[in-house]
Amino acid sequence: MPNYKLQYFNGRARAELTRYVFHAAGKDFEDTRYTFEEWPSVKPSTPFGQMPVLQVDGKTLAQSGAIARYLAREFGLAGKNSWEQGVIDQFVELAGDMFKDIAKCYFLEKDEEKKKELAKNMYEVICPKFCGFFQNALEQNGGNFMVGNELSLADLVVLDIFDTPMQYNKSIMDSFPKLKAHRERISSLPNLASYIENRKETFILMPSYKFEYFDGRARGELTRYVFHASGKEFEDSRYTFEQWPSVKPSTLFGQLPVLHVDGKKLGQSGAIARFLAREFGLAGKNSWEQGLVDQYMELAADMFKEVVKWFFEKDEEKKKECLKNLKEDVYPKYCGLFQNALEQNGGKYFVGNELTLADLAVLDIFDTPMHHTPNTMDSFPKLKAHRERIASMTNLASYIKKRKVTDI
């Protein structure tokens, strides 16, 4: 049996059809998924500077359609004769036409207003149009399969092409009951059902993120650190206090920050940072590590309360007392707690053996102390070295260097 390796990004887009072929056929393969940060180092090894790429016993095949068709032929999913193969190609290319509209709507368009218009057109025009095409073809073939009398690549391509629209709007097939029944039947095939149930939910390729907060660090900077450390693009929307009254009614709980993910909203700074850390692989490798990350997140939050108390104190004498307490008691206390934890984990990272949200939370929580009192960590050399190392990571260093300096 040949050895198969599929290379693509960690999303569905142009690779999920091939994954469906493998799983429907019950064939083992190596599902190699790259981050966008890894892509530049992988790109030179691909035939045409793009993915997906299929490796078969050392031989390389590129182009998503060519890969899916090849595997379908190998696994008996390509039709029983030349005519059936032609009909299958017909549906593969029809799905390709629909994919262009899907990609434009969910991934390529960045303007939020235009994106809303495209989404409206997607559900009112594009989806009904293609649902009609595919249901008519299904009915003409007897209603069970798109081509012939057994599962083929055509059934899998119809399953695949509607994944993204159905993810956003599960009602799009309600007016097309036979197509909906076909989708339910194909997706419930044992091998496919198991894969679909266990796969990580992703959007077509990469979600669109918009982060709203004031033009300061405070409760927004940790999330910005997560984005930059992961090399993920996002819209960093910053409001002035003068703009806040007009923005407030649109927020979830009358406060910021708010994260928008393809039209969905998430509030609360900790919830946002943790969600993104899970999405970007910074939350810890298992439940225990996630618990440790949360532990340091909450410890940093305890320290933040003390910093906020000082920052918002209006009485000048009390403000001086608060600052004195921060410098003499609070900062040394938390520096000691964090340095001890760092040492117990080997001195390089707070959790496990790679960067996590915990490292970014500690970087973030000491930004204000280090801004106002640069010698805060002088008695804690290992913690200071950790801060310097994390802050010097390429994506973070670039952001920190260019960001606006604010008090908190």
C-alpha cells in the first residue's frame, strides 16, 4: 500500500475534499498542517509555490483538483466508466465556481460593510442558485447519489462545498430537502462521521478578527500580544474616550474589550485571550497545562488590581502612597512569585517547554511597572531575562518597537 502525505494549512478550503476522499475510502494518510508562520520555510519545497501538495512514496502531486481526482481513481470513487468520470468532473467544476464566491465572501473581502453585502448575496442568491443546480442533478440521478448508484467524488465535493455556508447559516438547505437529506446521509457514513465529529472546527481558511478597545494597554494588550506572537492578522480598533459613548451600545456588556470573529462577538478580556490562545496553540498542550496557564493568568490579574488602584486614584497624596506600596511591596512580591514559578519549570517558560499565554501574561502585567520604574526586576535576574527573551521574539519585538507609549 502506498504511503500518503497531504500538506496544507490548518483549515478546510482547498484540502478538505482530499481529506474526505481519504476518510471515505478508509485509507491511512499523514495529514500535515502548517501555520502561516511556517509557510515561508515550506514554500520552496512545493512544486508551484502553493498548497495542497500530495506526497506518494516520495513522488509529489500538486493542485487540489488533480489530487482529489487521482485519489478518487485509486480508491474506486471516480466513476465506473469514462462517462461517469466526465459527470463527476462536471460537478467538481460546478463546485469550483461556487467556491470562488465563498472565498470572496468569507476570506478575501476585508471591508466589513462589503463583507455584509457579500454575505447577504451568498444566502439570498448564491446558495439557492447552487442548491437548485445540485438538487436537480441529484433528482435526475434517482436521489441517492450524484453519479451512478454508489458513492463517488461528486458526492464528497457537494458535501465539502456547502460546509462553510452551512457553518454560518444552517438553514440554507431547508428549501431543498432532497439535497439536505443527501448531505445528512453522506456525512453520516461511518468513516466520514467519525472524522467530522473529531475534527477541529475551522472556517474556510482563516477567520477574520476585529479587536475593539481603548487606545491604551490595560485590558487589551494581552490579546494584542497573543495576535502578534502568533503572527495572526487582526483589525486593531482603538477608541478615544470621546468616542466611547457612541460605541458602548454596540458592545455585549457595555464595556471593552470586544473581539469580533467573522461577525460573532466575544467579551471579557480573559475569555478573549484564552479563546485566541486555544485557537493559536498557546493555551497549553493538555488540560493540566491549561490549568497552569490559567493559574498565572489569575495571579497576573491579582497584581493588575493593585496597579489599577494606583492609576485611578485621584487624591495626589493617596496616589503617592499607592505608588510607594507598589514599588516596595507589590512589585517585589509578584516578581518573587513569578520568578519562583519560572525556576520550578526550568527557567525558560512558565508552562511546558514552549511559549504559552502564561509567558505573555507575565510580559504584559509588568509593562506598566517597567515603564514607570525600569529597575523593578533588577533583583530578579531570571524573571528579567525571561521578559527580555519573550519581548525580543521577532513578531513581538516589531510590535513593541512601533506601538504608541501609554501610561497603562
